[in-house]
Amino acid sequence: MTFIENSVTIKEIATVTKRNVVEVEGECAELGMHVGVDWCGRPAVAEVDAQQLVTGEARRVREHDARWAAHLRDCEDWTRRRDEAVRAGHERVGADPRQGPEKHSQAREAAIGAGREFELTTPVPLWEGVECGNCVRQYSERDAKPAGLLDKARDLFAAGAPR
């Protein structure tokens, strides 16, 4: 066992929280807190850990972290499914580089349409009721028709951009 300077014994925490020593030790193990010994060899934790155990802050942080990790997994899954829909939209047209740029443009537009459709019909995972931006919409925020390079150049020159 390691000596912990400025420690609080497990028994003192159990007394304050009106639980038994075994429950407090179990919670320490569950939360990953180091249990060492105080100056006379009794099981103890650091003062900061003791304060977090007594107030419940350690458990709240642990539960928050678990919910956040689940939210990030949901966002990754949403993004993966959206990418699969985009890929399927592209493959439906079957763009083959040998078929020329027109076929490639059609496949690209089909992919963008499939992505837009997925984003509009599949809600993004919310973080505690709020859309936090972890699932970035790429297609439903764009214009319906993708502008090509020539269209963009034409628009710039029409607006009076210097040549």
C-alpha cells in the first residue's frame, strides 16, 4: 500500500456518508480512485478524492463522461450511415471515369442528393436535447445544385471582380 499524505480514511468517509466501509471501497474501485494508507496504515484516499466521494461529484463526472462517450459513438454512427447513403447514391449512377465528365457530374449530383436526403430524413443525435455540431451536415446546408468551377467564375466576373 502507498502512503497518501493529506489523506482521509475510508472509515471517516463511510461515517460521513452513512454507508459501510465495503461500499465506500467498492465505489472507490468503481471510480478508479487510488486507495492507499494514511500515517498509521489505515485505508485512505486523498483529500480531493474524499471530497468528491462525499459530494457525489466523482459519480456525476463519471456518468457525464459515459453519456458523452455514448453521444460521440452515436455521432460517428450517424456520419457512417450518411457516408454509406452518399456512396450508394454515387454508385447508383455508376460513374466510370471512362464515361466522361458528364457521367461523373451526374454521379456527383446523385451522391449529393442522397446525402441531402439522408440528412433531412435522419435526425442528428442530440447532446442532452441540443444539437451540438458533432454531426456536421455537409449536404443539407448546401445549395440544391452544386455550382461548377465555370459557374463560380462567371458569377465572380458578373459581380465585377477584376480580371
